[in-house]
Amino acid sequence: MNTLSQIKELLTSVGLKATHQRLVILEALRKMDNHPTIDQIYNQVSEDNPSISLATVYKTTEALVEKGLLAKVSTPEGLMRYDARLDSHGHIYCINTKELVDFYDDELDQLIIEFFKKKKVNNLKIKNISVRINGEKLDPRKNVLIK
């Protein structure tokens, strides 16, 4: 987990002032591992920071996305969720439980890269591969396990 001083450095490295609101919101997002919505982020930060409004959380989160410190992940219902993990990874969206689960698979990434080479896709340098798989949990009480 990042310390507050590391989060301050991160904010200033992308040209943002390290305001209290930005620090609190980014720290909360880095601790949350469930791809939260704006409302969930607001609920998390407002407990200890009642002066932070929902509008502030929304504006701050959008600024963090714009500066590349967060990623947006859309659900099939069109709901925006936020991801503090910026490394190359995919998502499994469980339609029946509304969960978004990270998955990492270098083999799948390589297959996609080879597919593009085979199809002779020109003038494209792949920077990141993000795949979203939509499915239903067979047993909603159990976690999706990726081996």
C-alpha cells in the first residue's frame, strides 16, 4: 500500500496539487479492492471526512482518471466503476452479483498480440490489453477463483 508521502509524490508528478481531498480519495481507492462506484467511494471517505461532498468525490475521481492515476471500468449496465490498479489486466464481471474481479493472464495477452500480427494489423503498437468477460457466478456465495 502507498504511504501518504508516496501518494503526495504521485499527485505532484502528474501536475496535481496534493490537496486533502485528493489525498483522502486516492488513498481510499488504493485500499479498496472492489472496483467501487462514485457512491461507494463517497461512503468510504465521508465517514472520516464529512466535509467532502459527493460532487467533490466525482470531480476529484474524474481528475485522477484524466491524469492516468485511475482507470474507469464500465459495466454492461453502464455503471462506471473505478480501478486503482493500472497494470495490464482484465476483468470478469459477474452479472448476477455485480462483482468485478481482476484477472491476469500473460498467455492470453500473447495470444491477442499474435492474433493482431496474423491478421496483419498495421500502424498499431499495442500498449495495454484489457479484456472484460461477462458471466454469472454459479454459486453467488463463493468467490470466482482464477488459477
